[in-house]
Amino acid sequence: MRVHLIKEKTVENFAHDHALSKAAFEDWLLKIKTAVWESPQDILTTFGSADLLGRGSKRVIFNIGGNNYRMICKYQFGEKEIHLYICWIGSHNEYDKICNKNEQYTITWKL
């Protein structure tokens, strides 16, 4: 099934505001637009450095730009497509801070 990215503009805005990340996020977006997934394991096939979070969170951590940036997304496999919701984007250092607070399972992007 194809991936329907919710709030693609969020990624574009982040890349715009963090110019060094632009090429890496453009590459990520291209992979998402061509991805075909049938199960969460397929996410890891497309993005070998991604991590699936446990605890039934249905969340994935994408390592972007040589692991300089992290993005937390929630996924929902529907009947015809996979919905991928952006929950959070930031630097690896910022990600470590939310992990220290154990917020990676619940954090939601404030739009």
C-alpha cells in the first residue's frame, strides 16, 4: 500500500528553517512518495536506520541526515493506504532530551 503523509508541509517547513537538513529531508520525502508497505517491517526495509517504538505506540523513529535529525511519526495501516502522521522533528540532541523524559511515546507536534 502507498503511504499518505499527513502534514508534508511540516517537513518542508523544518527543512526550510534548518537549511543544512534540506537535502536529507528531500531524500526522505522522495522515499516516502515511492514507498509501498504492507506491514511495519516494510518501514525498516525502506529506511534501514529507522526504529519501531514498542508499547503498542505504532510509532517509528526516522534517523535523517546521517543521524543528525530525528523524526517521530505515528503510522496507521488502513484498508487502502498507510497514514503517516508527523509527531515531532528535531536534532539528535533534542531527541535525546525527550527520550530522557520518556516522551517519545506520547509527544505530539504543536502546529
